[in-house]
Amino acid sequence: MGATTIGAIVGAAIDGMSGDDGVGDGAVIGAITANVLKVAVPVVLTYAVGWAVLRGLGQAFDTITGKEQQA
């Protein structure tokens, strides 16, 4: 099953618990949310890993060259 289908099923189930109306709008919102997360999560993880690598390289460079910041 694709992420869109799973998102639609979860959205429909959550919307169905309220009992107010049909589950169609919850399914649509769940599918849209799943598609947004398919793009957003990899972007955030890539940024976080890149930031950590650059910070580590900077600290390693400072340690090697002896340019440590003193507070």
C-alpha cells in the first residue's frame, strides 16, 4: 500500500470516530497530509544530517588547527 492510501485510511478512521458526518473529508485530508510528509520528512532529515556533518567538520578543523573558542 502506498503512503497516500494509508494516509487516507487513517484520516477516514480518525474522522469516523467523531460521528458527525461522512469519512470522505477525513480521507482527503489524510491523503494530502501523507503526500506532504513524503516530501517534508526527507528534506528535514537531509538538512539535519548536513548540519551535523558541517558542525562536526568545523569542530574537527578547530581541534586540528588549535583554534578553539575561549569563553
